Amino acid sequence: DTAVSQTPKYLVTQMGNDKSIKCEQNLGHDTMYWYKQDSKKFLKIMFSYNNKELIINETVPNRFSPKSPDKAHLNLHINSLELGDSAVYFCASSQGLRRLGPNYGYTFGSGTRLTVV
Amino acid sequence: AQTVTQSQPEMSVQEAETVTLSCTYDTSESNYYLFWYKQPPSRQMILVIRQEAYKQQNATENRFSVNFQKAAKSFSLKISDSQLGDTAMYFCAFMKHAQGGSEKLVFGKGMKLTVNP
């Protein structure tokens, strides 16, 4: 019954490799996001998608390519991994502010810790 | 651009005591939302409480309450009767009113709270 699930939870890979992180939500939300949490715990948005359409692309290197095959899935593919890509990547979803209700907020996945060696 | 500042990087409190976490933000927006998120060692991001800027009444959720001072752009979190399970990183976050996937959370740098027995 996990609301937002990400796989894998841990990923260790060598520099130069290409890797993907998958995310799925079963909440029926229209919007999904990728956030990056760096080694100092700072969280920053990378992308948002609304009904499979890219909305926010926050000056992320084009080695990062999100893909949303449907509104329940948002995957993140990273090419030519660099040491600086090591971080925790969070997927999240929300129902959008137009449907703001008493429980409004993002629902986050449990994160994927990516370590590039 | 919006910024969120959490000036206290770390705090500790004894179990059952009350603690206040500070947060200030800077924005020229008039319609926005503020959140506190908790991140325990499990890494999960958990919504603690949220406040709509247009509401004058401070939000409360059980032992958690906020002191929202709109003119001062201050949004502090009070945790009453602290419990060991409150030990976590706490993030203050801002979201301007938006729709269609543009609902972006801007986070502060976080504050590590330790509740001691």
C-alpha cells in the first residue's frame, strides 16, 4: 500500500556509468517531482511533471533526463555519472493546489541514495 | 526568488520539554503556503504541519503548532511535550500559489533536533 515508491533505495556505481531511478505513485495525483538532497541535507527541486508534461526544469545538467510514461510514473535517467551526482534523490507527488484540501502536501518517496565512486 | 532561512543548525531538548524551531522567509508573493517537514534517520520526508498565508489563525496539529507572523515573514514551529521520536531533521519550506505542476517547494537548510531521555 506504499503511496510513492522509488527503486532502488541504494545505488552505488562508477563514474561515467548511466543509471536510472524509478518512481511510481498510487495516489492518483496529477503532479510528480524529483528533488535532490545533497550531502549537507539541502533539498532542491529538479523537475516536475503534470499529467506527463514537463513543467519545471530547474537548471539541471542535461545528463539528467526525466521520463513520465504516464501520470503515475516518473523515472530519472542519469548519463555519464559524476562524483558530484552523489546525493539522495527523492520522488514526490501532489494533487495540486487547485484541489487544496485539509491534508494538502507533497507525498515523498523514501529516497534513493546514489553514490558515485 | 524566494528564500527560506533556518538560522539554528542544531538544537537539543529534554524529553517532555517544549522547543521552538525558527524559520524566516523572503518573498514578494502575497498568496503562498508554508510547511514544516520532518526527516528522521529513516530518511523519509514527513509533513508535520502547514499554513496558508491568507489564514490569520496559526495552524496546530496535536503537539505541533506554528507561530506565523506574516508581516515579519516568520514561521516558527513549536513542539510541546517532546518525545524521543521527534528526533529528526526539520525543514521549513515555502510554496507560492501555483497550479499545473508549478507547485514548487523551496526548503530551508534544515535543523537537526535531538530529544534526549
